[in-house]
Amino acid sequence: MLTANDKKIAFGPEVELDGIPNLFAPQTVKPFTPPPSGIDNLGIVSTDTFMVPGVGEDTVDFKGWVRVARSKPTAEAWDGAEVYTNLIEMYMHGTSARFGEIIVRLQPEVLSTGMIRTPFGDSDRTQAAKACRMAVGAEFELPKLGMVLFNKEPIELTIDNVRSIPPAGNPGNGQIYNLLPLFSRDAPNTAPVAYLTSLKFQMGTYLTEDQLEGR
Amino acid sequence: MLTANDKKIAFGPEVELDGIPNLFAPQTVKPFTPPPSGIDNLGIVSTDTFMVPGVGEDTVDFKGWVRVARSKPTAEAWDGAEVYTNLIEMYMHGTSARFGEIIVRLQPEVLSTGMIRTPFGDSDRTQAAKACRMAVGAEFELPKLGMVLFNKEPIELTIDNVRSIPPAGNPGNGQIYNLLPLFSRDAPNTAPVAYLTSLKFQMGTYLTEDQLEGR
């Protein structure tokens, strides 16, 4: 893995990885309690719809894992605490009847970043649910079509009603307005060759190191 | 202005600028007719809401202009034609009671890109309205606060019901889910110092070269 400093593009602040613990199952997550910094190794499932002009559309179920580095919270109490995140590794796989197997990883040259904070409208409430957002640079490998697709505008993943960190079990959405262009690694500077048109996901719980299949 | 090749980040394809005409007022725009490539010099107004934690929120009316380079359409007929766009220059100014004067320009190191195409669900219809989207890297200069703010995730500007190109007069939205982080040029790698929480805009008509105030 490249370090953040080697990355060409960062969508937000880097989380310092030195000395922070790598957290595998089992873990106890306390509600309304900002946890110390760490790297969460979590399951994830996602249902993504791809449109390839001239080929067609398909909706694909993915399963895999993410590794999310979390910063030291900006406050010890839940209220007011902000946490910055980096998605440092991701692996998901799914199978499309139309496109064949699809493997999703992070773009090595992009730092995918996010944050967890209380929505501004709720910031006077105590124990308000927080909102989580992450801007992701992903790569979609489609061996059957001999293609690797990637996004240039980040895929914006959002999770609402965050009552514990990490928000294990929460559903989330990719904030896609109509379409998000995907480009081909073979011709990265030409027009998009495919589009993501919908993305819904759900965070899983902590995994053991052995469960990080495909790493 | 840097050329696209000098830019560190491109959110989409570059539009070739060599030899394409610079279009000022007056121009005749034909509905449902993909126009030849050109650079549109258009008015724009925008109403943006900024939240600066610890300082407060304000909604600011901006007025100014954009210069949008359009590619050769991918088809001569309206149906099926796609057009790629680069926002090559922007200038807007507004005044906030709280934050003082705000001047908006493009980030020189980012290629702000977009496209106009028929939404997939309407692609079998004739003379279907198209949708326009653009991913923008902007800079907000706040002289009173001595700050220059910029976004790292693109500001996603969308226009629906596009029946002519350019979509002069159409309203549009910034697709912001809760908040879009803004960073300070003085400390670009630290946490965001402000947020855009809402953005609504309206495209104006062609301007004369003299109307490009602040250029």
C-alpha cells in the first residue's frame, strides 16, 4: 500500500496511522462514546447498479470488507466530537449475469477520506445521532470484459443515524445524482465508458484477520 | 490560465480548446439542436449557504459569470448526442453580513469537468430533455476574514430539463448531502474550517466581453 504522501489526490485530511491499533473481531463498541483512534476491519455488503452504454444495465450484490482508519476524536464527550476517517483498504466481490465477476478495490493513487460529525441542525442536542460521510476513489475490475473501471469524481458514501463508532450494522447510500461516470484504465483520459447509477450499502461488524479474504 | 495538462486533478475528460470559437453575446441558441464546439461566456447567479463552526452560518447571493468549453457533440441529432464540458473560468462575487465580501474563482490546479446527456430512463424518447452535470473545484476568497477556502471533493452542479445547449436560464442545484467540507489555503492538509451546506444557482444568458467583470 502506498502511504498517503505518495497519493496524487486526497479528498480530505490524512489520518495518522503510526502507532494506532489494528482492530479485529471481537470488539466491544459503546454507544455515544467516541473511541480512541484505530483501524476498523469491518465487513460490508453493497448493491450497485452499473450502466454500460451499448451493453446494458445490471444490479450487482457485493460482499467484502473495508479497513477504516479513524482519527483521535476532537472531544472526549460524544456531543461535539468529530472523527476523521481514511478508507485505507477495501475488497468486495460480486457476480453479474451480464458483466461477469466484479472485484472492487481502492484506487492506489487516491486517498479516500471521510468524517463523522453531528449534523449542524442537531448540534445543540445531547446524544444526537451523528452523520458519516466518505469520498471514495474505487476501482472495478471486470475480468470477463477485460476492463478495469474507476471513478474520478468521488463516490460519496453516507451513513445517517450514527449512534456508535464505528457504525457497524448501519445502512448507507451512495449519493449519486442520476449517474457517476466511470473511466477505463486503458484509456483514462477519454469519455466515460460506464456509469454507476445507484449504490446502497450496509456496514458489517468487526472481522477476524482470517476473514479478510482477497487481501 | 494553466492548460489542462498542467492540472493536478481532473474530474473528467479535457475539452480541446484549440481552434474553438469564444462565444459572446449576442448568440442564437436553437432548442433540441447540438451546437458546434465553442466556449460559452455566460452569466450566473448562485445562492450559497456557508457554515463556519464557531462563527456561524450565512446565506449569500452571488452574481458573476462562467466560461464553459463545450466539446463537439457525439452525434448531429439531439437524441443520443452527448457533450462534454470544462468550466475554464469563473468569477462570482457576493457580500455576507457575517463574512464580508466573498469572491469565487476556480482552483487553478483542478480541471472542473462535466457532461450533458439524456438520462438513461429517457434515452428511447425523441427530443427528451437532457441533464447537465459538472464537478467543480472552487476557491472562495474572504478578504475580511483573511481566508481563502477551497473544496477537495468536487461541488456537483446539476441542471435538469436541458432543452437547448447551453442551458441558458435554467435553474440548477449543488448536490450537497448535508455538508461539503471546505479547507483553508493556509493549512490545506488539516481539518476543514468551513462547510458549504446548500447551493442553488441559475444559468444566465450570453454576455459581451466587456461584461466579464473581474477578469
